[in-house]
Amino acid sequence: MQLIYEQSVSGRRGVTLPASDVPAAPALPANLQRSEPAALPELSELDLVRHFTNLSRRNFSVDTHFYPLGSCTMKYNAKVLENAAPLFSPLHPLTPLLPGGSDLCQGALGMLYDLGQMLADITGMDEVTTQPLAGAHGEMTGMLLVAAYHKAKGNKKKYVVVPDSSHGTNPASAAMAGFEIVTIPTAPYGDMDLELFRQAMNGEVAAVMMTCPNTLGLFNPHIKEIADIAHAHDALMYYDGANLNAILGKVRPGDVGFDLVHVNLHKTFGTPHGGGGPGAGPVGVKQALVPFLPMPRIVHDESSGLLQVQTDSPRTIGRTANFFGNFGVMAKAYAYLIMLGREGLVQVAEQAVLNANYLKEQLKGWYELPYEQTCMHEVVFSAAKQLAHGVHAIDIAKFLIDKGCHPPTVYFPLIVKEAIMIEPTETESKATLDSFIAVMIEAAELAASDPSAFGAMPVTMPVTRLDETKAAREQTVCCLG
Amino acid sequence: MTSHYCPHTPQEMREMLDVIGVADIEALFAPIPPELRCKTFNLPSGMSEFETFARMQQLAADNCSQLALFIGGGFYDHLIPAAVDHLAGRSEFYTAYTPYQPECSQGTLQALFEYQTAICRLTGLEVSNASLYDGATALAEGALMAVRATGRSTVLVDGCISPIARQVLATYLSNQEVTIVELPPLDGLLHRDELAARLDHDTAALLVQYPNVFGCVEDFSPVADQVHAVGGLLVTSVYPVALGMLRSPAEVGADIAVGDGQSLGNPLSFGGPSFGFIAARKTYIRNMPGRIVGQTVDKNGRRGFVLTLQAREQHIKRHKATSNICSNQSLCALRGLIFLAALGRGGLVELARLNYDKAAYAKSSLARLPGVTVLQSAPTFNEFTIHLPRPADQVVAGLMAKGIVAGLPLGQFYEGAEQLLVVTVTEKRSRKEIDLLVKELEVLLCN
């Protein structure tokens, strides 16, 4: 397909702007003026629409294909959410900072306030900030809160402990907050090695970051004990909410010893992933961390009964983003929560776990299952059996593409060789799961009978396997005019 | 319980549980120790989508959206072509995720490559990533990128940069071994003497913004030379619509350009989602944060696109990554691309000109009011600062009652600025609205 720049014809326009109703102003001084207009593409509206419509058709998406990308919770995104967010489009974010301005946006402030309360209830926390713009941004906010908490207590803390199965964002976010990382290996039973963890803990550990269930899809039965050990060293327990979908209404991180959490609204709370974003990563904290929360915060003013915006507080970490986060994403998550409600959320966790265990049972005869216990919302296989025939996890992924299925996450978590990480989510029907099972079995059979067949796959897409080395070497990241 | 959302019938669930070999769903939660199980869960019961939408409409109605906005401060009320909503609203785009499997994600990948190209052409720089969260975090990432690229640890920050963005910068860098030195504004401009005194061989970067928070546009070319002379980098934060008229960051001599993409086809939406952009000279590409799309070919020689230089990123480098960012603001960046493509080369110039002319009209009209003076230290684009004969907060509150948001009072951000008001005029403000602002302000000031 041509690039949009290759379709450009000088003088064409995709939109007509209103004529000016004011006199033309004198020109800017020459030393401030652009020498030449930016070489943006020039197309008619129809050509523009065709270009992007045709591009969209070159994507697999949840609305077009089964998308069991592990760790990403690619659930169906209800359409009413898309209708709800634009209701708030005209609101200027500085409105509540103007004198009397918060009176003009009580609906928006109220929605954020209620969302915070619901997320606090779901996670077992006391307060929530909706400011963080993505999961990793929530992690960084959380680690800055951890640093501020210890600083206020006069604690000398240096390290953040993570299991080796953790998401890469965990150590990266801790590093952004100035911490050094201690990584604990996973024990043969699939959880962080408790003994090594115990040995690694000391007074210089600021926090322990855990995903629970972890990236193997396993719920750590020792989680309370881990929290107790951490607390004995005055280390805080951070809950990476990437896998919260599995335990909605079943376990609350705050009840099992976590001090702060982030949740991924785009994973657990049904907002779309947008081809890589925007997401949202609100952070919930226990009381002891509340004084450090970022500004601005929404507070309930008892005397007027109205919501107000607090812009400063003596011990705040400051500001991790402009205002109240990705507001449009919050609006969708809020609609999701009030639509599903208490029973609906419990059902989400139950059916997500049911679907993952169903796939696990149906496929374990065909693919190596490194951890056999009951899984939560996702299951991690290894393509080790197929590798014996020279077929890798990536080959199976490309086979799946040709069968009209988005591949699971492959090669993560890093601790499983040839990992295939499958997260079906609760919104998929049994029929969809059954056809996926059939395709996965077909791949396993083909790996045994004709392993060389995989090399050419995928054959049904606009392109087949791409030369990633060439991309990294040539670094062509834009098309210069 | 079968719902529109969770599709299993009781019979299907029974069949699945039988395959698994457990009696009921509860058995699947057996790995969770019983004493850890949730005891309270107070969420209200659910409702239909119709009731849900009605509730959202109620909440939306509890905001005042019928205001004439003369406020900007980094968030601008611009026109959005209808095609933007329709194309970015295609669920093949918005329900996909990060294009980790390139063969079935060429739509997103090519669009992001085209987006990166648009950002490069707008800024004049050679490389762009596939988006950051917003303009403020992009400024912080730009500073960190300069620190990495130079191996130095002092960042000089023009006090004329948006105060909110400076707060975000300070928070981002608070636990890094980086010193931030803020240069106090001088008459709404970069304090050049202060800069000269502070520049040294530990300067990683100077951060500036144009137009700045006062609306002023100044020539930073000589500043670029000064910063380069000590081996530092110039990081410019820019308002992309203004780049329809103003010199590009590359023309100014910037090494890194950042900004907020809200003004490019993204609604105000109470502050998000928008997107941040970052572009740089090619030599710094390995120091870039976030995802980058690169062009390549497939086995048959056909052009295609992939995520590239991933060894910079957290999923590979973990704590040694250039940033912790994973999810970005891809869909908002797509909106930005569609917006720019709809306007095209000539359209962006025309849009910038409309903003410039309308603001100039408002500026000269307001300047005629008794007691009102306009900050004249530099040319402006679509924002300018006026000095009022009384506190700007009072004026803004008074005009709000007339359905006008007159601007952003600077008193909460700068000492002694209680009577300063930044007025923004985009192409959406009609002459009638501008005249009304002037008239109502005159009435207010006479009373």
C-alpha cells in the first residue's frame, strides 16, 4: 500500500476551513517565520478516508479476530463506552482552577471522584489518584510515592525487589524513581522463591513489586507471608494491577497486605487499547501514603456539598501529568463499572478464569505445560515439544495468523523457554475457544508432520515475515520529503 | 447467568467445568487461601447499557459546556474535521493493541510510520517516536534524553515554560541525579543574562517553549548557538498548530523537540487523552524513549513496517531502559495524523494564520480598553498577556457569569502576577464572540 505522502498532489485539500471574519494582521518578523510550510500530504477528503479505511483493514483487532494476547487482557470493549466519552469533549481542563470554575464541572469531577471510590473498593485501598496515564506511569507514580513515604520517615532506602517473572515496566519504573533493582528467581513451583526472597530482604529495601496472579497466571498462596516479611523491614508492597481481572470481587490487594496498587483501566475495566494506547493507570494507596498523592486532587467540601480541586499539599510528590489523567478513558471505565456492577465484575473474574482453565485442559496434551496447577486468567505453555521438530513459538504464532487468530503473547515471561502465554478473557464464547483449540492442535500436528511448512507463514497477510535486522540497521523511521 | 457481556450459557459452563474436571467455578479459585478472600465488595448492582448511557448523560449535563473559551494554557479549542472521529473510530484501529505481530498489524504500523513522518516534517527534525503520554511528560522525557545523550546532569529550564509542565518535569526528575535550574522570566521572555551566567560544561540542556506561557514568541537561534557552544542540547517545547507559521525547531537549532498533540484533532476532554510527541536529530535515536516504528521489507521484498530498536525499551532492557513507558497514546497520535493529513500543507498554514489574525484582532481591541495594557515584549501567535486594572481572578469570575471564560489568570503561577491574564483566541472564536468579550470586559471594568 502506498504511503499517504506518496498519494499527495499539490493543491489538494481534505477539509475547508471557515473564512476569516477579522482583518489580516501584520506579518510576523522574518526571523520568527517558517521558511517553508511543512510537507504534509495533500489529498481530497475521499482519498484520505479511503487511505485510512484501507489501513484499518490491515489490522487484526478484538472486533475482528480472537485476540488472546497474554498479560494484555484483550476483552471486548462495549460500544456504549464509545458513545459515553465524547459527552465530555468540550470541557477545558483548566476550568476547575479558575475562580468559581469547579462549579462548572461538577459532573466531571463527580465522575472522577466516584470512579476513585469504586476503584478503592475493588482494590481495598483508601484513596485513588486518577492522574497516571498508563500502567507504567502508575508504577512510576507509585514508586515516587514509596520514595516520598520513606523520605518523610527518615528511612534510608535504596532497593526495590521484583520477581524475575515481573513485567519489564516494574524495574524500569522503580529505576525512574531512583531505586536499584534486586531480582528474585522463580522457584520450580512457579512462584517467587520464598527462601531467596527472605534472604534478599533487609532494611534498605523500599518496596516489593508483585503481580498477583503473576505472569505465569498463578496466584501466589504465600502472598500474605511475603507482605508480612516486607512490612517487617518497613518495605511497602506494590501491586501491579495488570492481572487484576482474575480476582475481581474474589480478593482485594489491600486485604492481603498490599500498600499501593495501580490498575490498568484498558485491561481490567474494558476500555479499548487503541493500537497501543491511550490507557490509564490510576493508583490506589493506603492511608499512610495519602499525604504524598500527586496534585491536583478532588476533595469533597463538606460546607458547600460540592467537589473542589486541591492544587497543593505540603508533602505531595508533585504532579506526574497535567490534570486528572486520561479523562476520556476514565469516562469509559466508569461506564463499564456502573454497567457491570458488583455481580457483573465477579462474573468477569469467574469466566475469565474458567476460559483460561478450559484452554489449559484442552491443550495440555499437545503443548508442554511448565506449571500444571490451576491457573487464573491466563495460562503459559511452552513450545518445547514443537522445538524438538525445529518449530518455534514464533512459528506457531505465524500459523495462527494464517488461521485468522491473533497470536498469544510469545517469549514472555522470559523465564519460560519458548513461552506461549494465552489470555482468552471472559468475553469469548465457548465456540470461539473451541475453534482456537482446534487450530492450536492443528499447529502441533503440523509441527510433528511437516515442520518445514512453517517457514513461509504467514501467507494470507499483506506482508510475510519482516526483516527486523534491516529495520534496526537502517533506522528509516520517517519518510523525508 | 448469561449476559450480553459474558456469553456462556449454564449448559456450556457445565461442559467446560466437566472438561476441567471440577464441580463448580469456585473450585478454580481454590489456589487462593480462604482467609485472603474478599469480605467486602460494595459496588452497586449493574444496569443496562441504556441506563448506563442515561447516567453518563446526566453527569455530562452537570457541566457547563456552552462557554466561549478564551482560555488555552496548553489546551486548545480547535476545529476537528469529521473524518478524524470516523476514521480513528474504526474499531480495527481502536480495539487492536501494540503491533507486536507486525504481519497482522500493518494498519497500525504504517499509520504510526506516517505519524512519525508528519512529526518530523513539522519539526524539521529527522527522527520521531510513535508518541508519548502528553506534552508535559514529553518535556520530562526530552530532558532525560538530553541527560543520557550528553552524560551531564544539569538541566536549565526557562521559567516561561508552562508552569504545569514544569511541575511535571520537577516530579519526574525528583529522584534522578539531575539538577534543575529555573531561569526566572524577564518581561515574559527568557532571561538571557541569567542564561549566560548559568550555562557551563555541566549543562545537559536548555529547555524552552514557544510560544511561551505568556504567548510570546522569541528568536531562540542565538540561544541555540550559546547552548551548543558549551556542548549542551536545546530542547524546545512547541505548539504544533503554531508551526504552521513559526520557524520549526530544526530551523531554530533545536536538538530535541517535544509538545502536546491535543491541538491536532483531539478534543479538550477535560485534559485527556491527548498525546505527547518527541522528535530529535538522528544522532540521538538510541537515546529516545518509547516505541519507534521502522521501515523494512518482508522475505519477498515487499515494504513493511515493524517496531524497531526495541533494545532501548523496558520489555527487553528492564531497569536499564531509556524510559519505563510501555502503553503510549497511539490512537490519539493517529487522530493527529489524520488531522494533519486532512489539512495538508496549505491547510495548516491557513489554520495558523486564522489563529494569528483573530488573536491580533482581539489583542488590539482589548488594548483600547481603559486601564488594560498588553504585554508588548515580543510578537505573539494566538495567545497574549494583558495587564488588568484589577485582579484577573475577579475579572474571570465576573465574565464567567456571562458565559465567557476570559483567559488564564497567572497569579496562581507567578508571584506578583495577580493582574495578568493570558487570553487565547483560536479559529473557533468568531468576531462576534471576540467583540462580546471586549464589550463585557469594558462593562465590568467600568463598574
